[in-house]
Amino acid sequence: MPDRDTHDLATLWFLSARTMAIAGEDMPSVQEAATGLYAQAIIGLSEDECRIAKDAEHISNKTLIDCLSGVRRLPRDLAEKILTGVMMISYSDRSMKPLEVRWASMLASAIEVSPDDFQRCCVNARIIASMLRPSEQAQ
């Protein structure tokens, strides 16, 4: 059974990711799949931890303020992984809408990343997103 800290991390991830998906106005299956894959491969959460964190009973009483304050309390490396992941979700459709930019900016401010660190997270997010949705050029 996952511990409380792991529950909190998983909840922060899925709340952050859902907020970005809503800011983008939709959550196509590629974004939804990417959210779970990122949680497991990059953040290190198990499938059970992800399932529990996404449960409506567990996540429905959380607010964006809870999310921002929770991300702020994370170790820097985990907070940057969440920031990179939410930008990856945004970039999965090859663009970033104004509300998506705002959410990424709010997360970056909460974890107090430097402009250089923010750019590094952006580049990493674009690379991951490009692997999820390769261009449709003829070969």
C-alpha cells in the first residue's frame, strides 16, 4: 500500500496535469495516456498509486491553491518534473494556449525556478511531446 507522501505526490501530479489539460480545452487520448506514462516512467509512481490518486473521492476536494502550495513544498527535482510534465501535456498538440501558459507560469512561480531552469523544462517537455506525437511527414 502506498504511503501518504506518495499519495500526495501522485495527487499533485494528476491535479496539475488535469489543470493543464483543461486549460488546453480538451484531453485527447494521447494526453491522457501521456499523463499516466509520465507519472510512472518519470515521476516513479506505480499503477496502483496512480489509480488511487485519480479516484474522485481522493482528488475531488483539492483546489488549485492546494496544488500550488503542495508543489512548492516538493523537493526541487520533483517539482521540476511536474512542471516539465504539465508542459509536455500542453505541447502534445504542438501549441500552447494562453491558459496553458498561465498555468505553467503559476507552477514555475510556485517552485521559484530561474529563467534558465524554466527554459530547460520547456525544452525537455517539447522533446518528450515530440516523441508522443511524431510529425506526419511522408517518408
